[in-house]
Amino acid sequence: MEIDKIHRTVYRDSFYLYSILQYLQVAVEMHPRVIRKIALVGDVRVGKTSIFSRFLRNAFSDSYSETIGVNIGKKPMNTGNDQVEMTLMVWDVFGSHLHGEVRRLALENVDAVIIISDVTNENSWKSAVDFWLPSIAETVDTSFIYFSLNKVDLISGDRYEEAVSSFISLAARYGANITKDKIFLTSSKEAYGVNEIFESVSVALTNLPETDIPRRSKPDSHKTQGKEEKTLEAVFDRIVMDVLNLFDEKSQAQEILQECYKESSLDSEDIIPEELDEFMRIVSDKLLENNISPSKILRISGEWKRLKSQV
């Protein structure tokens, strides 16, 4: 009798557990969790990191600090579709035209891209349509490329429409057909339009299954690899990539890179050998402080010096 009672108890508990698991499975199927990767690109000083901070932390700072490598953050989104739970993984990308390896890392398996320019700086507009758009369109369908004309707090409201029309006209001169619905006026300082552009991207991606994301074939990085390996910028890229790959938590790697860049005299747009040597030394010291094994540091720093010797 006692054994029968135990059997009934085990059966009952197993049935309850099975029911709970079935319920959870149905709940997951009804509310699938979707993660989408969004990249923010554009020239230096257009406000990419400010938009990143405003969107993810609702924060803004007037002080400028150039992003070295990438900033990465995530945020759940309310897309208006109760059947889908979406999270955006946002990558704030190094703004230089010179550093192709970092850019390729950020654009790998990306779902949508926001190209940011300064509404008061037409050179950044030209760069958006003549450099960033063509390079991104190699791997991302143009349906999922958006544009932010940032810093609209610096112009009067009656010039907003004029700015959009002028941007479209400039894009057309460079052969880019950009529609008005892909352009957003933003101000990270005033929190204007920032959430709207991310919400628009999220809604566009909500009902699109992962397998239907229209990604294009990846460009063959080996075609440019030889050329890039003969530049100091490519060596700098290699340092950035290696540091990022040493840490599972990319934000920790990013903080280390930012600290090293600030402590060195390096100018990422005009690198000279002596400054690059100083940057290498500071990075190596910081990695040691962060418990990266000395043997690993020696190995990768030796590779950096080998590449630099080939320039």
C-alpha cells in the first residue's frame, strides 16, 4: 500500500511538472523572444554615442569622447505586437573611414543600420550618402538602412523640413534614392526623435522571421586585407579587435580601450609609429591589470609589433 501511495505521489508530481513545462512551451511559442542587432554609424562628432546613451540610458553629456572600437548595449522594445518580445542589441561603431576591420565586425549579421549625420554639417551628409551608405549596402538591404539628421537643437524648427529636403537632394546628386520615411530628425541633447527612430526600426523588424532578414552576401575581406595590413590604421584595428575578443563582456573591453586612448597621444585619424608604440604599451599594461595572462599579452603584442614592422 505504501509503495502504491509513493507511485501515485510521483505520478501526480510528474503530471504537474509536465503541465507546467507544457504551459511554458506554449507561452514561449505565443510570445517568442526576438533579438535584433542594430548598428549606429557615421562620422566622428555627429553624435552617435550621444544617441546611443540617450536611447539606452536616457542620458546626455556635453563632453566629447571618441568611441574606440564599439559600444554595445541592449534594450527591450514595445513594438505594439503583444505576440513578440523584442530586444535591440545596439552597436555604436567607431566613426573613422579608415578602420575597416572594426566596421566589418560591427556590421556582421546586422539586421538594420542607422546612419547618423550632423544636421549643421553638410560634409557629414555627403559622407553619409557617399561613403557610409555604399559600404553598408554591400551587406545590408537598403530597406533596413535609416538616416538620422542629428543635433536639430542647433537649428530652428521652421528649418526642419528644409533640412530633410536638402538631404534628399544631396543624396540624389550622389545617386542615392532616399525616401522621406527613412529620415529622422533627432536631438540627443533634447531627447527629440531618438526613441522614434528606434521604434520605427523595431516595428519594421517585428514580423519578419530571422530567416527572412534580407542580408546580402558578405564582402570578401581578403580582397582588401593585404592593403590594410600595410597601414598603421590596420595595426590599430588589429589591437582593437584583439582586445574586444579577449573579453566576453564587450563593455569592459571598450572601457579599457577608451582609457588607453585617452592616456596615449594617439590620433586615430593620423597615426604615427611612435604614438602607436605608446598605445601598444599602455594597452598591454591595462590588460595585465585586468588579469589577462602575461603569456597571452606577449603573444598578441608580438603580433602587433610584427604587423607594424611590415608597414
